[in-house]
Amino acid sequence: MKKLALLLAVAVAASAPTAALAAKKKSAAKPAAAAADPNAAGKKFVREAFMQPVYAWQAATKSAAKK
């Protein structure tokens, strides 16, 4: 368990600078075009995370209704 956690931490730490560099290059490519909502990706992630029980409930009730 500790080895897996350590491996995961190393992988995240190794990918963080790469992701930041990619984001920096992407933002440098289009300096004039500003994003409409800089938090849109985070908002979508949170909305989808909280909707997972709803989606599961809908899938369970649809399959029960078809039977």
C-alpha cells in the first residue's frame, strides 16, 4: 500500500511541471482570446462528480422500467 502511494505521488509530481508547461504554451498561443469563464473546467468537473448518483439512479430505474 505504501509503495503504491509513493509511486502515485511520484507520478503526479513528475507530471505537474509538464502539465503547467503545456498550459503555458497553450495560453501563449492565443494571448488575445481570453476564456469566457476560466473556471469552466472545474465547474464541469464538480457538476459531473455530484451528478454520478443521479446518473446511477436513472440507469437503474430505466432498466427496471424496461423489464
